[in-house]
Amino acid sequence: MSDRAPEKVRLIPDEWHIERVGRLSDGRLFWVVGQLDPAGGATKDFVCTFVFSADGQLVEHSIELVGVRGAYPAGSGENAMSRHLKALGEHIITDIWVRLFSVESNETMFGLIPRQTGDGEWRVEFLPGNTLSFYAPWDAGEYDT
């Protein structure tokens, strides 16, 4: 068991929750992902693009509010996801290592945030919705939803 949070988390493309992650033609890294914010009684859905330097430091982000769940037209989330991917230009899907980060958008904190559990284990949670929770060994890219 580690006595501190990891500096980086490995994101490995899969067919479930980490489908759009990889490298841009200029060597930077990217992660395009959906996220939700359940605060305030109405769940809001977002599409997020995070761009990282080659060493995994967040350098850019774009967070688009799709809308309140159930109140936006069907296909809005998929359309937003397509726009975000297209805006990246040429890219390849591959695993990447990224540093933990947090940014504020739409009056909400987004990011990969470390948290120590009651039994002393470290987790890195994708917030605000805690939709992904990464855990050691960090090089395995393992997560819970």
C-alpha cells in the first residue's frame, strides 16, 4: 500500500468508458469523455476534452454542457462528442499517462482528484460525477465505475 497518491494515472482505451484517449499528431495527449454533475437535484451532462503535454500535464480543456438529463434532444451528447473529436484533428487511440488535475467549468470542479479511503488505499476519482475511480497498481489502468 502506498502512503501517497500517485502522480500519474494510466488511461488505457477500452470499449466501455475510456474509448477516446490517445495521442495527437503534435505529440500531445488527449482524453475526450462524457461526465455528469448530479449536484443541485438535476443531473447535468457534459462532454469534456482534456489535452495534456507529452509528459501528461494538463495544458488545455474544453467542457461543454450538453444539458440537464432528459431535457435535451436525443443525440445531443453523441453530436457533442463528435465535435470534440473532430476539433482535435489527426489523432491515434492509444494508452497514455496523465497527471492528476482539476479545473473549474460551469461553476463545477472537474478533474482527476486523489482520495484516500478509510482503509488507507488511494483512489483517483474522475469528478464531479465520480464516474471513474482508478486504483493501484497504477500502471494497470484499472478502474471502477
